[in-house]
Amino acid sequence: MSRAKVPFQIIPTAWSLVLLAAVGFLVWTNWIRIQHVERATATAQESPRLDETSSTGFKDGTRELIVPEHNYKSYNWIAQTQQMIAQGQWRVRHIDYENAPFGREVGDASPYRWWLGILGWFDHHLSGRPVGAATERMALYADPVLHLLLLVGTVFFVRWKFGGFAAGLVAVGLVGSFPFGGGFLPGAPSDDGVAQALGLWSVLLLLTGIASVPDGREQPKEDSTPDSRFGPSGWFFIAGVVAGLGSWISVSAETPVLFGITLGALTFNCVAVFSGKSGTRLPWRTWALGISGTIFVTYLLEYFPGNLGEWNLRSVHPVFGLGWLGMGEILTQLENSVHGKKPFWKLRPILLATFGILAISALPIAVWLSSTPGFLAADLSSHRLTNLPDGAIATSLGAWLIRDGFTGKVWSTLVVLLPILPATWILVHRETRILQRMMVSIALGTVVVVLSLAVSRLSWWNNLDVVSLALLISITVATADAGRKIYYRWAWAVYMAVVVGLGVFQLVPPTATGTLNTFTQQEVEGLIDRDLSHWLSKHTGTTGAVVLATPKETAALHYYANMKGLGTLDLENREGLGAVVRIVSATTPEEAFQMVERRGVKYFVVPSWDSNLDELAVLGLGQIEGSFIYRLHHWALPNWLRPVAYQMPKINGFENQSVLVFEVVENQSDPTSLSRIAEYFVEMGQLDQAAAVAEALKRFPADLGAQAARLNVELASNVTPEFGQSINLLVSRLARKADRSMLWDRRVSLAIVLARGKQIELSQKQIRQCLSELDESKLRGLTTGSLYRLLVLTKAFGLEIADPRLRELATSLIPVELREQISVP
């Protein structure tokens, strides 16, 4: 026995050790990531209150989980699964929290929601958590468990059909390749990984069918035996069923794989014609029947009976099944002509080929009639390489290379292309056997088509990683009986070592550098979004208030506080995004208000670190100047908008950032509007701006609210002499009953000013009147600072809020640190 052969003669043990190592690596990295997400979720958080009656499992319909990298698709999967469970349905075809108040249709397939809901149901029964909260909790484990199942199931199948060496390569590739190895993240549930896995199995089962062709017994499969009880037709049909399921999950992800299979089949036949060698005909008609039948059944599962008339070519539809039925017939007739030596120019083949061409043409015609790109459409997530922290984002591979150069991340991504060269050599080499050429051609065609998409859409490198594993298997089979098999295997072992070495460097979470406890910018934004959402939810007091914000902020506000929004990043929400464009690019407040009123918008939210609203205004108007959002940035507010003071949590790196929040209110008088703006600036610590507004308020000397606002500015600016004169004038005006028609929040402001001006009796009188008129909406409408001072004065004067429910609400509306400074009776 030569020494060179020793390592590969122990493959039956080695492949299982490789699998165990892969499983260990997967469990270890996911455990670290789960701990990190839990640590982020627990940061700057009050103790969440569970609520069995809430669809989310938490009081007021809030959610808690900090989703890694602000993944808006994950927000939707969690929210829609909870909606499905709460409404007792098994499908979600419509949501009302985007494109408010009309909502939008949902095209995403149901199986992933079923998976997440099943996990939530198990956790609910094991832990006792409300099912909504349990579903959110299981978002930490949904994708890692799927990754583990994919790894173990695929490796065992490959070991059974193609031998231990191929199984070891697959085990390493499914875990260590980048970016695919980082695609199943804890806390970021998505069906992308499921779609990619089905794409791999669509090709893998076809390779199995080719290997089971009778004269394919010459293909050696190490430590395995051919299964003659299940022939090519059976495997091709199962491959078609899996491809149909892949089209159900994501027609955008599966269709290119099927095009790649078709390209591979056409390439093989072309090579056969030029080489003069004919081969065995493959059961493409059976394959196509499996695809079309599965697409038809899954379409009914998703849309029967109420939504069968929908024409959404971004999701499963019978027109796709018809197209692949035609493609199967074209391939069948082609192979009959090339390999079966049957003349093509006869009536039956011509009729069948004509049917095939007409069936295939149905798909492009349907896309053209729909006036949309359909399954070819790309959303913004397609420009992101991975959801791992600091994942590359670029419009194309070329743009990424020009910007970053050949970094370690780039090399880790591009190394997957190396097998294309030996695969091409095997395909054209005259000594390659027919069935080996078939397998390599099918796998290589898939890789080429997916690569063509990956060049323009970075997210497709994940798909390329998995279909490249099928190419590796086909190459391994093709070289299994070569005279220098041992050297080929050493070459592939070295190649996979390079893949894993580069990939692991990108995939291992930080553990020893001390960065595990730090948060990325996206996670910090998530913490701020959760705080803002919960705060806004408390102050609006109604579930589902409509918010106009940037697309990313809109998704977060719904996820964390169950609010409704207009524009989001989802391709099925073009109408909502169009409404946002029209509002922010409006050239007059009146034009903006008409659309705001029609959409029922209650709040505008503008974070300083997200300029999307500015970009949308430019999209609608051609420039930012003169647009409605430009007016908001420069505080040229219409009288139907009121600024709401929101204090961001103090987080390192975001000290100079802010969030502007504006409430849509009934039309205010000029002094009332300016008074509220002045006190907003005071509460936000922007005293120069407050002083400028106070100067403008001098135009309204007869308005008591305006005078109180000016006094608040003087107090904040420590203008003591002017304050003394102003308070005396205020007292004299109160003696003439000038406060009889004051708005409630203006009266609270007046009481605070009087107390700080040592006019205790007058302040107490105002506080009594405020308490007598108090209701929930007035309480929620106060700024945090005004509410805190109202409660302080209430306690100081020995008074109390009569309604226990309102007392509890008042306490909940102020931050914990302020609650600790005051004990409300």
C-alpha cells in the first residue's frame, strides 16, 4: 500500500469526522451570535411586559428583539407570522401596516411562516410565553436550525449517492464558504436560505438521476452502490418537484437555476453534435411535469379560492409551470433528434416542438403584459453581499472592486469561481465519458447563469456558493476513475482548505478581541428605533397610528410599536413609496396636507442619519430646495404640524445625531404654533433657536400662551432681569382673567412658569384647573419635560390625579430615571 493512498482509504471515517467538525463549528458560531443578539436586546431596555391578548405577546403590541443589521425582511417575517397566528389563519395575503391606510398584497410564500410559527408554538408550550412573544424568541433559532438540517441531510445524501469524499467537500462548503456560510443568522429570519437550499437540491437530484442511468454503472461511487430500484425518471421527477417547491418559495431564486440546468442540457447536446458522440436520452419531459405540477399545486395552496385572479409574477404562478412544461418538451425533442437518431422533420415532433415554443413564450408575454419586471425585479437587499456586520454593499461586483479593491472579503467571495476551469476542461475533453459530461454540463450551466446574476447583484454570490457544490460533486464523479485519482483528490482537498481558510476568517464572530460587547452602527440604530417606537407608542396611545418616515425607519416603527406607515423597501409597496415621494416633494404645505389627510398620517419622523426622504424628494421634484421636506429641515413649519421633543438614549458614536418628530394636529394659530416650537427648542437644549423663536413671539403681546413660552425661554437662558419684568406683566394679566380660553398644554406651561417665578398660589390654581380638565389624550400630548414638571408640582401642592388609570399612565410616560426622582401619589 503506497503512503499516498493512505489518507483516502480512511475516507469512510474521515467524511463523518468532517461532518462532526462542521456541525461543531456551526453550533459554536451560532451560539456566540445568539448571545450577542440577546445582549443587544437587553441593552437600554425596561422590563418588557407580557400580554396574552396581544398579537405580539407584549403589552401595546410592541416587540423587543434587536434584529441584526436592521433587516427589514426579518421584521416582516416575524410580524406576519404573529399576524397569521393571531388571526387564526394559515396564509397571509394582505397586510395593512404598509401603504396605509389601504395596505398591500403579500406575495411571499407561506412555508417559512409555518416553520417560524411551529417553532413559536413549541416554545409557547415549553416556556409558557405568549405565543407571539415565543415566535419572536424563536427568530433566534429558526435559521440556524434550518442550516443544521441542510448540512446533515445533504451530507448524508451525497455520502449515499456519491461517496464519502464528495460528502466531505459538501460538508465543508455548506459551512465554511463565504458568503453563504453566514446566511442563516440568529435573529434575522428569512426564507433566502431555504430558496438557496432548494436550488442546490434541484441540481443535486438531477445529478443523481444521471448517475442512475443504466450504463452509468461504470461511474464509480466510492463506498456506495447504484440503486437500480429507482431509475432516472424517478429522480428527474423528484428533482422537478423540488424545483417546483423552490419556485414556490422564491421564483426569483429558482428560475435562474432552472435556466442554468436548461443551458447545461443544451450545451451537452451541442458538444455531442460537434464531437460526433451520442449519449443516453434523459427524461426531461418527466422533469418538466414534476415542476409544472408542483407549481400548480402550490399556487392553489397559496391563493385558492379568494386570490386566484392575482397576477403577481414575483411569486409562484401557473404561467411558470407552463413555461417549464414547454422547455421540457423542447429538450425532449432535441435529445430525440441528437441522440435518438429520430428525424425531426415529422409531424409529431414538429407539433410538440411548436407547443414547447408557444408554452415558453407565455412567460415573457405575461411579464410584458404585467408592465413589471416580475421575477427579474431586484430590491435593495440584492445589493448586499451578506447580512453579517459590515457586509459589503454595492450596485455590482465591478462597483465593489473599484471601491474596495481586492480585499480578503473579495478573495473569499471570488474563490468559488476556481472549479469553472477544470469543469470546462472535463466538458470538452474527448476522453470524458458521456454520463460524466452530462453531469458536468448540467452543473456548469447552472453556475454560469447564477454567476451572470452575481456580477450585478451581490446577494447572488450566496446562491453561487451552493450551486458550485453541485459542480464540485460532478467533477469528483468525473475524475473518480481517472488514472491519477489520488492527485485530483489532493487538489480538491487543498482547494476546499483555501475556501474554508478564507471563509472562516470572515465567518468567525469576534470572541477574543473584546469587540463582542460592542455594537455595530446598525444595531445602535436598532436600539434607538426601539426606544423611539416604544416612546411614540406611549404618546400616541392608539395602536396603528400612521407614520411618515424613511423606508427603513417605517419598517422599524411598525416592528417595534405596531405602527402603520407608507413607503417601505418592499417591491410590492410601490404605491406606498410613491405616496411618500409625492408628500415630501410637495411644493406647498397645502398640497402636502391634502395627501397627508388622505393617508391619515399622524407623525413625521426624520432621523438625522438617514437621508432617504431627501433623496425621495429629489426623485419627485428634481431638487431638494423648495420641497416640503426642505421646509421641515429649515423649520418653516405649517400650522398643522407640531414638533414633539424626543430625547435619544445616550449611545457612544451617536451623540451628535437626532430624530425630528412632528405631530399632525388641528390647524394652530400662529402664536400657539410658535409657542410650542419655542418650548420644543428649550426642551431639546437648543437655546439659540429658542431665543430666535421667542423674539418672533413678541409680535403677539396679547397672547398669554405666547408670553408663557417666552418666559420659559428666558428661564432656560438665565435672563433674570427680563424674567422679573415679564412675570409681573403676566400676573397683572391673570388678574384680568386673561387665561379663560387657554389651551390645556399652554395652561400647563403657564403653571410651570408661575411656579418658577415664585407665584405659588397662582401656579396652584392653574394646576388644579389642569387636573380637572385632564384626560388621556391631553396627558399623552404633553412633552416629557412638561409632564415631569406637572407631576412635580402636583406632588408639591399636595394634589393628585384623581383617576388611578391616568396616574399610572402619567408615570409610564416619563423615563425611569425621572420616575425615581418623584413618587406620584
